[in-house]
Amino acid sequence: MKRQKLGRSVLWMAAAVAIVGFLCPAAWGEPTYEHSVTPAGGGLYGYTFWCENIGATPSAWFVEMEWWGASQAELDAAGSPPGAIPGTMINQVLAYGNTRVDEEADADMYHGLLPGSNYHKDLDTWIMDEFGHALMSCTQGPNYYERESGTEAGVMHVTVGHAYIVCDGSLAFAGRLGTGNPVPFWTDVSGVIPVPEPATLALLALGACLPLLRRRR
């Protein structure tokens, strides 16, 4: 499911760089795509993604990314530890049972201000506010979510939040990070993120708390 729609995003990045890139000399870095994962409840896992370009000049960003539940074959190929749970779906929640939610601002609104919507943002998949600009595409399926969008032109970031993805198991991702440094610079990224069985995840969380308990004694 690799996309070929790259021309539009290249034009967007070139335009964003043309606005601000000439203002200061570049400090070059290698953009990276970072993540964390926590249990979301009901056998689901919430994956938070953000972009980093530590050591580089702050820049506008454009990201093309797709996510899907990682199969057992993909987990094995990535050398994942035994007990990792394959993913079979990207979880989506419809507000009021019929309204698709893909933006953080909308997720906050339905979750916090409209309780009658029966919407819980921690169980849904959405894109963070910083990437609610220059939208090129947003497609989804039962086990697939794809987004092409950028940060606001003229607003510079070194580290910027990107997406919150909910899956019923391990997650795979693939795409490209685009920055202006001050010329367009693209980095291909991909990976498989294994999650252990719920009992193992709970033990890991308990282990992380033990040093805090010891310090309080």
C-alpha cells in the first residue's frame, strides 16, 4: 500500500521553504519519527507519534504517513520478542455514531464538550493540531490509516506532535518526513512497534513505578 502521490507534497514544501528558508543559514539534522505506546483500555493500545530534528534549524514540516496493524509475519521479520500481539485493525470512533473525527480539535470538542456524542478521544485515531494544515489526503480502512499534511507555513518547529493512532495490537508504519533546512529535505521512515500481552505490559508499568515507591519510603 505504498503511495505514489509525492508531487503535491514536494510543491507544498518548496513553497513553505521559499517563504522562510532564506531568513537564516541552516543547521542540518536528521529528522526522526518518535513514538510512545500506552494501553487505551478494552484491549486497545494508543500510539503517540511526534517528529524531531534535534540540532537543526526550526522548520516547517510535511509528513506522508500510513499505519496498519502489524501481522505476525511482519512481527517475525522485525525480530519482535515472543508474545507480541499482532494488530488486526486501526480503531475508529464515530461521534454520535455517524460523524468521522480525524482532527485533534474535533476530538477534544466531542470528548469534552459534547458528552452526548458517545465519543472517547483515547479510543479514536486522529491527527494533532499542528498538522491540521496543507491537507493533501486522509484515507482509512478497517486496518489502514493514511494522512498527508503539513504544519502551518511560517510556523517553525524542531519537535512537533503528529498523530495519535489506536490499534488492537502491534502497529506498523511507513512514510516520509519533509523539512526545510532551509532547502527541502526528505527522510524515509518505517517500522514495526510490538506490544506485549496485557499482563506483561502491566508488569512493565509496575516495574517503572517501583523506583518511585522506594524513594517515598
